[in-house]
Amino acid sequence: MNVILILVVCSLSHPDECRDYRPVLEDEMTPMSCMMDGQKIGAAYVQEHPWERVAGWRCRLGGAERRGA
């Protein structure tokens, strides 16, 4: 099942500048793993990109989206 995690990341210096980021993941995600692991993956992203914050995340499955955080 093809599920895509999308992080919404914003610049700390320009908080109104946000963008979607799709992390490259080694393992295929299920809808449940995406919803459960989205926050953990977002935290890891912030560790590697301290000048940005994760404003939210969502999981996309075949055009449909489920929002988290």
C-alpha cells in the first residue's frame, strides 16, 4: 500500500514561509505507521534542520489525505 508522509515545515526566521516536504523513507509505510511515526520522523527532521520547525504533517493514500499534529 503506497502511503506518503508529508511534513509541513516552516522557517524559524520567516514563520509564514512554509512548504511541504516529503522525506525519503527506507521502508514502505502503511496508513497506521504513517500516522504513528509522522511525529517521530518530524522530530528527526528538526534535529537535522534546526533553522526550521514542523508545523504539521499528513499522510496521503491514493489522493486522499489524513492530517496529524
